[in-house]
Amino acid sequence: MLQADPHLSCTMMVGMNTKSPTPVAVVTGGARGIGLAVGQWFLEHGHRIVLIDTDADTLRQTVDHLARSDDVMGLHADVSKPEQVESAAQQVMARWGRADALVNNAGVAVFKPVLETTFEEWRYVLGTNLDGAFLCSQAFGRIMAKQKSGAIVNIASISGLRASTLRVAYGTSKAAIIHLTKQYAAELGNYGVRVNAVCPGPVETEMAKLVHSVAIRSDYIDTIPLGRYGSPQEMAQTVGFLCSSQASYINGQFLAVDGGFDASGVGLPTLRRNDPEIRHVGQPPDSSH
């Protein structure tokens, strides 16, 4: 069951369902990385936030660091578990009585050759990445539909747009999320709820620093016209825009935030070598060549 640690969730007694005058954004996988950056964006733009994560210790540290107990709610929950997602939605409504934005960011990955990937690993990845997005969209989508307003943004990936090695489960889950986005947009749009997806390219997170070797980073740089990784803040700004009134007529779309990765093919390294004006792109800042 969802763990209602008072230090994290600040769970309210039943009956305290007073609707907050301030909009509320729910972010899964919100304890670190892109999810945390998204949560901070919402705080900076006049929202209260709910951060949902399976890592209780990191979530607790994040809530403490934000130091906004009136505006931040941390919920330790597994988005692949239907009863935990429903409990999370109930706690949000019990405390603040509304949900205006949902960002389905929680995700896991297994990087293995396709023929070595087990069914258990396949289900683990799809359970969090795809089932989690479905379950949260069901729970919070109902709230938004009743409100006749709201926005959902699913965090997909460039791996859902272009196949690459060692990620049969991850890439498939992200491709499915893109179509899931369109399915929800087609129906929830009738209730005034918009649903879109962001497809990040490689992002400078702590996780990326751990799993991306020098060789992998070089491979990415060789295929990204902007010649660098993105930042969590760049992803958050895109998510925030899609949830804002500035995107009020955008529904059922996916946006690659990838420095041009999806647009490019072969030839970038050769192009850079042959043109002195762009030879520095993708090189360390202190490199003279």
C-alpha cells in the first residue's frame, strides 16, 4: 500500500476537502532529475505541487530541501500499482481538492541486448513506464474531466521515435506512451483536458552521468546538431509551456526536445570536420580544435 509517512505526504483527515484557490500540479518520478525540475517550474509559476516517487529517502530530502510545506506534498508510491495510484489521488483531493496538471514522468529502464531481455524485465519496464502513465491518467484524468479543465503531459523519449540498441522494453514503452497520449487527447479534449507528450533527448541528469559512458556520450554528440545534452530545466520549461494557457489549443501532440537528434541522419561528424566554423561543436569547452 501507499506509505503515508506524515513527514512526506502530510495526509489530511477525511472531510478536509477544501478546494485550494491555487492550481495543483502532480509530478510522478518527482524526487530528482527531470521530475524535480518540472516540480520546481510549477512552484515558480504559482502552483502547489505533489511529487510522487518510489524512493522514499530521496523524496524526503527533496521535500525538505524545497522547504515549502504549505505548497509541496510528497507521496511515496509505486505508479505501477493501481491501489497506490488511487490512494495518491484521494490524498491530493483530501488536501487540496483539485488537480490541474499531471506530468507522467516516472520511468525505469533495462539496457540489454534484445535476445537477453527477460519477460520479467520487459514487464518491469512496461509496468512503470506504460501502466503507470495509464493508471495516473485514469485517476487524475477523472478529476480533471469533472473540473472541465486540466493538462496532462507524458514524458516519452526520443527512444520512442527512433529505435536504438539495448532498449527493446524501454523504447517500446515510450513509443506506446506517444500513442497513449493521442488516445487520451481524443477523449479528454471533450472535457476541456489537453494531453500532450514530450520526447526528451539525452539530458544531463545524475542518472545519465551514471549510465552513459564516454563512448555513448560521444555517439550522442555525433548525432545531435546542437552538439550537447539538454538540461532538466529545458525539459521542465517545455512541460510547463504545454500545461499553460499559452498552449491552450495544443492537444494530442508530441514534441521532441532533443537538440535536433530526431531530425538528423548520418554525416554530422564529417560536416563538422570539414567546416572550421563549426568544428568546435560537441567538443569540450577548453578544446582548441
